[in-house]
Amino acid sequence: MAKTNAGNFFEDFYVGQVIRHATPRTVTTGDASLYTALYGSRFAVQSSDDFAHALGYDRAPIDDLLTFHIVFGKTVPDISLNAVANLGYAGGRFLAPVYPGDTLSAVSEIIGKKENSNGKTGVVYVRSTGYTADGTEVLDYVRWVMVNKRDANNPPPEPVVPELPSALDPQVLGNAVPLLDVAHWDTDLAGSTFRFGDYAKGERIDHVDGMTVEEAEHQIATRLYQNTAKVHFNQHTEGQGRFGKRLIYGGHVISLARALSFNGLGNAFHIAAINGGRHVAPLFAGDTVFAWSEVLDTAELEGRTDVGALRLRLVATKNRPCTDHPLKDTDGKYLEDVILDFDYWALMPK
């Protein structure tokens, strides 16, 4: 009997299947520092114990996306080791703050699957939940991933495609943020004077800066999350594939774009929910990432006088500055430079 893990193929998944993922991970200040070094994120709440504590946190929580990537990484050996592509996200909620010293683990449930028309691959829909060691849920989200079949001759299953929300109700947001003493929100230290009331629906923000991706950086980042997907590491295999080189982990793009968004959204300190997201096109080492945001909506949160919510569309491009807010052509198709279309709720002090 083989003792190595070849990963699951499309045929191995079934709706209702629950998978408890291996390797719980204790998050350290070293992880947080390396994350900052890789992306240059500058949000003050996650950067400074003193800043966070003055507002009402125990200390600086780790970056929301670091939590997301670690939980995501737990799922890869079981869900997407044989994936062709991670296609999208929906219904993601950040449910509790995560601090250095917390141990994260993950459980996933298969909620849908559908074979593609080529008969060689299929789409698997997965709801994954991240927990701390005491059982506190810190994150849950849905993603769908295209996975290779083991044998193209195997008959297709009955398709099951789950209904997913287009956006989360803002009234379910904020569980990961204590009631803040915003009188102690120092805009000089935060790096922005613009608060919740300064943003309006329909506003577009070019985040100006660009960041070039290096081969070593994206591989270090993906290893930081213990993400073992073959397409990110194995040049011997990927050199013979469709692109002839390694793909950059889509989450790396999200973190780059989020870090770039500080210039224009410096007080949008917390990602409260992921409404949806698509990796529109691949990114490769040597490409330069730019980003822009659109305010899709604003919302007051019931029982919260300290923060409000902005629904933001974060768009990332490669090798194209975003002064003209590029997205789609006149036929509604994404422009070839666009690599990410990400819809999320962020909290901002009033």
C-alpha cells in the first residue's frame, strides 16, 4: 500500500464529505514579520501593539489575510493538490481576531461538484472553516476549484452547484473587532486622515504604486502558508505545461493588492468579509502588480458607533498602472491586463 499522498482527484470528492486537515499551525510574531516583509503592509492596527491596545485590542492581531492564507494552506493537500486553477471565493467571514500564539486548524465540507464539458476536469465547491485550539471559529469561506480527473473515462456525477450569496449582509460583520475607543485613533500614526464618512458609493481610487513580483518571494510566501500546490513550485512539471512556468499563488496577488490599497484606504484596517473574488488571469514572476478600488456601498453597523463598513471592489492588474481604472471592455470581458477582481467588506473608524 502506497504511503505517500498523491492528492485527491475529482472522482474522490462527494457532496457532504467532511475533511479534517492535517498540521495545526501556531502563529508567531515571526510569521507576522515575514508577512510584512513580503508585502509591505502598513495598516497600523496589525503593525503596532501600542496602537491596537489603545483602541481596545489585547495587542496587535495578525493580518486578516495571513489568517486566510494559513487556513487555506491547510486545505491544499486534500482539496487542490491536483488542481488546475482556483476559480473563486464567496461568503467569507472573519469571525474572531487571531493573535500570535494562537494555533490554527481547518476543516472543510464538500458542498458541490460538477464535471466540465471536456470530461478531463471538474469543479469542486468547498466550505472551509478555520479554528483556534479552543474551538473558536475565526474564519469560514467558500471556494471553488477546478480539479483534474483521475481517469477521463469515468462517468460524470450528478451535478450539484450550491447557491452562494452575492454579498454578505453588513449586519453580520464586526465579530472580529472589539468595540473600539476611536478617540484614540491617531490619524498621524495610522497614515491617513480619511475616515468612514469621507468615502462615497461610486468613488474610485487609483492606489498609484506598483510592486514587481520576484520568483523567490512568491515561493517563500506560499511556503509560509504551507501551501503545497504543485503549480507554484515544480518547474520541472510546469515547464512542460500550458504556460511553461510556475504560477503565482492567487492569494499572493490578493495580499499584494491589499497592501497597495493602503495608499488611499489607509484606515480600512480590517477585512470583515469576502463577498466574492475571481482570479481573472495568471501572474508570473517578473510581472508588476498595480491596483485600484471602487466603493460599491457603505453601511452603518447596528450597535456600532465606532466603525462603519465599506464594500470595496479591489482590482489588480499586471504591468499596467491603474490611472484609468481598467476592468472590462465594451463587450463585458475582462481586459487582458486584469488579474484579480475581489469584492470585500472592510471596516473603518468613524
